[in-house]
Amino acid sequence: MISNDSSFLDFHDSRLFKTFSPVVDSSLCTSIDSCHASSSCSGQVLDSHDLDAMPDSKCSLFESKLSVLESRLTATNSPPAFGLSSDYFLNLHNRIFASRAYNFEGLRLPVPSSLCLPVWRTYLQEYVDYGVCDFLEFGWPVGFDYSRPLPIHTNFHNHKGATEFPAAVDVYLSSEIAHHAVIGPFSTSPFSCPVAVSPLNSVPKPDTTERRIILDLSWPVGSSVNDGIPSGLYLAQEFALVYPTVDLIADRVAALGPGCLLFKRDLRRAYRQFPVDPYDYPLLGYSWNDNYYFDVVLPMGLRTAAMACQRSTNAVSYILSRAGCQVANYLDDFIGVASITRASQDYEYCGSLLHELGLQESLSKACPPSTVMTCLGVRINTVDMTLSVTPERLDELVVLLSHWLTKKSATKSELQSLVGKLSFVSKCVRQSRLFLARILAMLRTVKRNHHHVKLSKEFFRDIHWWLRFIHVYNGVSIIPTSAWSSPDAVFATDACLSGCGGLTCHQFFHIEFPRKVKDKFPSIHHLEVLAILLAARLWGSQWRGLRLLVYCDNAAVVSSLNSGRVQDSILAACLRELWFLAASHEFELRAVHLSSAANRLADLLSRWHLNLKFQEEFHAKTASLNMQDVTVPLSYFHVADSV
């Protein structure tokens, strides 16, 4: 249900508002102004009486610049004792709304939170995203485009995930009100401006009987709060939300070497520690038991919440990096990689910093330094230098993929679930990502979660590829330890219209194409990639865990190998076979274009059968290399789905 009136005009352009008389309790103005004038470093936001009695030494961090360990705060998992009522938040909103500007731009009234902003500002003085301090102190604007109309929806209902689990919702509301993250209950809207009331939902939390409560800010489709937030823009500024990957963590492990240590820290209540700009409180409403409630912190389900959380924890990672700690932050998770000599120190420093900043940590989820740890859903072992997924997850994928072979169409939600399941394997096996990318490309064509898309032949070929690969994959992958600037091995191939050849290290092959092969692969670029496939079938088992460069004189083939993008079905079939071998043997492959003259040895091998002079020249050029001639079985020419 969204109520509407004409006082919501174009905020970003005209800054014009219909005249209204907000109800402001003057007795609270002093308290708000006091909060603006002073700031506490105790991890609590206090009322005006506490602020009047606060000694100046409480806010002396700018002058003293105490270290983290010297000024460590006491951790607590109990709700912060703000001593503030819903009326406080309502009056804070009314003052800011009347100013016709977001809080960080206009009045700059500190909003209640447990964050210690002087500490943030001290550490982040040279940080490129220093503006995050303003959002943490004065609230994160939702990012809604107020030029959009807010229609009234009279058929509002909470989702079944909420109505069928009322006890979970009751517990959630009680806890969030105690944490001053929610204001209410109100029998009618407490605001003098329009309010958006979105449905509640819940989903099960993994490995527990508890439910996660979500505010569905994407309902109703087309006119929801999230629909009014521009994608890829925040306050008219472009942004790209970038998360750390398993690759980043694996690269750090590779740099430090076998036996280095991993550790983790985790924030409690993630988004709910970060305040919303009071101007936007009316956008975050919901109804329960005939009463209205409004979030005053970032809700789960808000389009910009992940961006705000990631930017906030990015700032924490920056502070840690200045102290020499290698920590990757994924929303509320902090994953550290350190040498044996400093891992414990980094782990303790990270926890101490979170407390000093006023961030509440989930101590039960903290993982002290270890050589084996699950990070971003993947098990990392720094002794064996491996990434792995569990056999149970692989078994689940076999069942899931088999089911997908029976489908003709799918919804966006179903495709998202499939991608999520496959991503655990693709995090470990980089070579498999090509076959996830095409599914992602299909996913991007579907606008709404309930919309269907017809599944293509290429989609089913990719599903078959995944099934075939998972049947041979044991769930364990090697962490690459070499940089692409210095590949582990190099090989070269070439093809002409009647034959092909290739060489690597001390071996080489050459073969004339059988008639059936020439009929199936009519173009030279097909034959060029076929030569590379033959090399991978001959030597792939010797390349396990290596990074390789292949020299090829066909620019189109080089481009397809490096990008994974092909329009040609025959070329696509060859690449499926090649990447299956790469994934199975865990080697990575890149192609480099050479002219025919520069690729002379491979060129001679491709013409071996045409004239004795090509054989003699090859032997003359490789006389000192002790090269071995290997035979290509005719079965190696088979390529599934090549016609």
C-alpha cells in the first residue's frame, strides 16, 4: 500500500515542495541540535541530558589519535542504550524534510547509531571515498527518484513467508524496536508526507530453524520503491558494486605461499547497523497486525542497501590495509590472509578495530587463523594449496542439472538459483566460467523474477557440458601459483586445409585430415581450433595445474579462445571440448597470435604430408632438441554437437 499526495515533487531537480506544516515537538529540537554539536565515542548515541553532562575528553580522538588497542571499546551484543523514542526519529525526519535537502547536504544532524564517527573520520582522512563518513553520520539516502509518482495500492497484503510465520515476525519486530532500528507501532501514518508501505516476507536461514525477515521493496512490480531507484546510479552518480572473489583470496594465498593462514570476522546484523537518512523514513514502511512500522536503518530488500554496506566495509578494509593487513570484505564478512608470523596479530587488530569504530561483531562467527577455512562458499586449504567444494554439493548439482534437461522454459528466479548453485564450482574451476557466462547472459534478458524465458539449444548444450564435467570432477582444484607474465608452458599449432600439426617441449605431432574430418570442418578456422584440441587431448594430462600459452596464426581463433565468444556452432562445439579438457585437467589456456613466418615449426608440421622438404626442414631446425614424434589416434577427431 502506498499513499500519495502532491507534496512529493521533483526533489533532485526543482527542490520544490508543496507547503505543509510538519508537526515538530519543540522540546526535542534542543536534543537534536545537541547531537549535532557534540559526538560521543562510547559506541552510544545519548539524549540531550547525557550530552550536556559529557566531558570534552570523550571526543578527543582527533587530538590524541590513540591506537586501536589503546582505545579498544567494550564489545556488547545487547541493544544500544540510546534512550530515544519513536517521537525522536519522527521529529528528526520532520526537521530534515522541512529543510528540502538530504541530511548530509543540509542540516547535517547526527542520526542515532552505535558508530563512533570521530574515529572513522580520523582514520579515513586520506581515503578516496571519505564521503562515506557523512552517510554514516547523517544517514544513507535511499536514492529514490522523487519525480516518480507514488500510486495508491489498496490490495496490499504481506507475503505468505510472513503471514504463515507470524511468531518469527513478532520476534523480529520486538528485537528491531529494541535496537532502535524500527519505529512504531502506529495506528495511522505518523508522517505528514506520503508514505510507501511494502509487504513483509521471510525466508529460512541456512543451517537453522530461524527465519530471515525481508521487506519486499520490489513490490508492486513497476511502481515499487526499488523501481524508483535508478540502477547503477546513486544520487545521480554512477557506481559499480564490486565484490571480492575467491580468485582474489587464492591469489593472496599463492603470493604468501603454502602454510599461510586465513581468518574471518563477521558483522552482526549487517545492514541494520547503518542508518538511513531521516528524509527517507516514509519510504520504508510496512504493516503488521493493523499497525504501521518504519525502518530507520538499511533494510534487507532495499536496492541500495548492499552498495551502502559494501562501501562502509570497504572503508574498514582500507584502514586495515594501512596497518599492513590483507583483508577482503564481502558485505559484512572480513576475510584475512596472513603469514604465520603475523596472522594472530592481524586477527586481533581486525576485531579491535571493529569495536573501536562502533561496529557490532558476531563473535560466534569469528574464525581464528587456520590453514583450512571456508570462504565465500569454497573450502581453501593453504597447505595443499587447493580450493574445493563438498561431494554433497556436487551430488546436489547432478540432480539439479538432470532436472533442468526436462524443462522447456524457466523464470528469472529459477535461473538465478541455477547460477548460484553452479557458481560454487566455477569459483574453484576458472575454466568452467565460460559455460556459466552464457547462462548469465540469458538471465540478463529476463526483466522480472516471475517472467519466463524459452531455453535454447545452446543452453541445453551448456547444461550437458556441466553434467559431463561434474561426473569427472572430484571437487578439488589447485590454486595457481604462477603469473600469466611467465606461463608454465608454451605450445604451438597450425593447420592447412589438408592437415595439421603441433609441438610442445620435446614432442610434436602431425596428421593428414581424414575425409570425414574435412567434410565436418569445412573452414580453415575450424581446422585451426581442431589442431589445438588435438594438442590438448594429447598433452592435457601433462598440463595439470599449469598456465599455458598457445601460438596460433589465425586471428579469429585467437580471439575466440581468449574471449569465449563465438557465433559459429562448429567452433563453439570445439571450444566446449577444449574447455572440458582444461577444466578436467585444471590447466588455463591463453592464445597469442603469430604470423605464419613466426610460427614456422608448426607450419611445417601441418604440411608434413605434402612434401618431404617440409619434414627435412623441421628436422634441421630441431636437430638439437631431441624431439619425439607422437601419434594422434583417429578417435581424437570426434567432437560432440559439431554438426
